[in-house]
Amino acid sequence: MNLEGTEVETIDLRSDTVTKPSREMREAMLEAEVGDDVYGEDPTVLQL
């Protein structure tokens, strides 16, 4: 993949203690499929 000439946006995901989640963000968290990553049951970790 050649990214030459492409503008890349950096997003800092280290910590966010100020932002309040929107209603849509809360709904996404509520509906998210989760599992235990230690036992290989978390679908998001498995996709990564």
C-alpha cells in the first residue's frame, strides 16, 4: 500500500476523561456483542 501524497489523520486514543458519550454512543455500547477475551470469546478481539 502506497500512502505517498495521502493525508493521514492521527487519532489519540490513549485516554479521554472529558468527553461525555452521546446517546448514539451509549446505544452502541449497550448493543455491542461482548465476550471474555482471555477465553477467546470476544468477537472484536477475534476480528483483530
